[in-house]
Amino acid sequence: MFIDKAQLIVQAGSGGDGCLSFRREKYIPFGGPNGGNGGAGGDLFLVADQNITTLLDFVKHPHFKAENGTAGSGWDKAGKSGQDLTIRVPCGTVVYREGKMVGDLRKDKEVLLIAHGGRGGRGNASFKTSRNNAPRIAEKGEPGETVTLDLELKLIADVGLIGCPNAGKSTLLSRISAARPKIADYPFTTLSPNLGVAKFKEKSFVVADIPGLIEGAHLGKGLGLEFLRHVERTRMLVHLVDVFGYDGKTPLEHFRSIQKEIRHYSLKLSKKPVLVVMTKMDLTGAEEELKKFKKSLKGKEILGISAVSGAGIQEILSLVIKKLKTIKEPVDEEIPKESAVGRFIFEDEFSIEQEEKSFRVKGKKIERLFAMTNFKQEEAVSRFQNILKKMGVEKALEKHGCQAGDLVHIGTMEFNYSPGTSLNP
Ligand SMILES: Nc1nc2c(ncn2[C@@H]2O[C@H](COP(=O)(O)OP(=O)(O)OP(=O)(O)O)[C@@H](O)[C@H]2O)c(=O)[nH]1
Ligand SMILES: [Mg+2]
């Protein structure tokens, strides 16, 4: 099954906890701290893979988690880092986070970092200073990032075949490439896009055949405009028109209504160069129809083909190759710099929100500090308080009207505010 939209819920690995330990050996009465650091958690990546053609797997299995780092241990032994996890997606996968595009994996093997693993917690050996040579403090590992991503597959092809149902799009694709799409004498034979590589005189290009369009597709009629997404990134369109029309309408009426649907879908798409091709020229009376059609669309380049006799097929191929040479690659959709996953975002160190009689301190740095503090260790608690003080959290709380006894939330913890001693969990 061809699925072109999916959601991923990924969690990078958490860092391992730092270790609290002291050297204990015979004849060495005051062995120093020797607790090692925890290992880093594994990162999560997406990688484009040309052998994958659908996002179907993610609909069934949207959850992924990279490995956690292991805890540090005594004798200054660091924990092991967690393995990174790489998730394979089809080429042409566009990645969104909270509605913003954060990546576009076009070419085989392109990689995108989507979630950072947590840092390993520092062991007590790392906290040794000249003033404190026996620290009883070790950090917990930093939790790995959890991220929800929306994936959208937009096929990457040079040429898009569009037209009414039954116009002969899939038949043409099967004539010019090795692709074997389903072909039949009824509308909506093609239910999902097909890709094929067409070759002509040592040159090749990728063609996308999509389901047929009908008038009112923008209102959801037929299969709607959903699949036009897959010709958005082509360099040109080939619009196929059945020489005897479809559903009682003339070729000209069809041509116009499909062009109108495309304009409804996107102005950008409607501005792509179009080659108009009349199909089924082997049928009796076709020449007359083609003449009429050409006359009413003066100035447009129109070709006639027959997939049955092969007439016109070579002409299409050589014309498309000639045209492609003059058309630049479509410009990429801009990825806003600040939203790219994995990019460092400058933000205020913290912010304070008032919730009735209580206050919430928010911010990446503080929340991370909270997650990595082991509140069972006295020294860790006082380090936590000192850092908050240095960051100016106490002052900021008072500015917001926080008074002794008021509740302050950080992460999942509640504190009673007491000025001077800062926050006591
Ligand atoms: N006589 C004749 N019949 C053709 C020609 N091209 C296609 N057909 C027939 O037209 C019918 C529709 O062809 P398809 O290739 O399935 O048409 P399509 O545009 O892909 O149709 P949908 O996938 O339903 O949108 C089939 O019965 C084909 O055999 C042609 O050049 N000459
Ligand atoms: Mg088809």
C-alpha cells in the first residue's frame, strides 16, 4: 500500500547517571572520589533510502527510541554511550515539527538529526575541587529529547503526467519506462502514484503518473487533488487529453477544467511548463479531433500520440528532454533556519509564569538542571539552589510578586519559596 503521510513519535536515548563513589583500599584511609560519568544517550536520525517507497511502516509502528547511556561506575569508569538509531524513509520525505518544516530528505543517503540524546550525568570525581575534595554529589543523566514529527512524502520526478481518468497516463508511462502500472478501460484505475525512468538517446528522466483528475477535484470529487502533491516538485507537466473526451465532454472542455483544478490547487504548480498531448491517435477520426483541438488552443505546443501504434512517442521523449534542459531545478521550499531540528536555538534562560497563587519557572536550562539533579543528595540540592540564585531566578520571582511560602513549580517538583535560602524542595 502506498501511504504518503505519517506521524513519528521518537525518543532519543537518555544519558546514564553519574556515579557517586570513593576509593576504598587498605592503607589508603582517605581515598578520593572516583565515580565515573554516565554515557551519553543515542541520537535519532532519519536517512533517505531509495529502496523505500512508502511511509506505510510508520502508520503501523510510529514509535522509536534510541538506546540509553549506561551509568558510570567506581574506579572512574565512564558509562557506555547509547547506540544512535537511524530510521529509513523514502527519498522525497518532508519533515515537519509543530507545523514547521524542519527538513527535506531528497537524495538517497541524506541524513537529518531529529532528536538529541541526553548528556551523561557527571560522577562525583568531576565535582572534586580544592575546597571540596570529597564531593557527595553526582548528576543524573539528562533525559533524551522526545519529538513528534509529521512526515509527508512528495515524490521527486522531472515530469508529471496529469489528465482525466482513462486518458492513457499509465499506458504512456508503461511505454516509455520499465514501470508496469495497472492499465484498464475504466476511470480511476490508478489509485496511487507510479514512478518510472524514461530513457532516450543516453538521456533519462523520472516520470510520475498520478491518479486521474476530474472537474471539482478541489471540492474532493473523484480522488481529489491529494495526489497533486506528488507532481509539485517536477520540472514540467505533460497534460494528456483523450482524443474523444471523457464522460460526454469534449477534449477542450476537459483540458480547461483540469487546468482550472490545478490553479485551485496551487498557483506555483499552474505556472510550470506544460506539454499538451492528445492520446489514442490510432482511433478513427482522431486526426480531425486533433486539428480542431489545436485550432482552439492556438499558440500552445500540442502533440498527438498513440500508445498502440507507437506514433508520437519518440517525439514526446525528445521534446521533453529538450525542454528539461532549459528548465531549472525547482527552488527548494525554504527551511526556516531557527526551526531546523538540531540547530541551537537562542532563548531566554528562563521565564516565569504565574498560575493563581503559584509560580512556574520554565526554560530549557532550568528544566535540564532539574532533571539531572539527584534531590536525595544534600550537595546536589545546594548546587541546584546556587545555580538558580546565580541565574537570577530568586530576584525574578520576587519581581513577579512571589512571597515567602508561595508555591513554585520547576519540572515536576513543587517548592515553598523562602527568600535567602532560595528554594527548598
Ligand atoms: N486505442 C488506444 N487506447 C489507449 C491508448 N492509450 C491508452 N489506451 C487505453 O485507454 C484505457 C485507459 O488507459 P490508462 O493508461 O489506464 O489510463 P489512465 O489515464 O492511467 O487512467 P486512470 O489511471 O484511471 O486515471 C486503457 O484501456 C488503455 O488500453 C492509445 O493510445 N490508443
Ligand atoms: Mg492510470
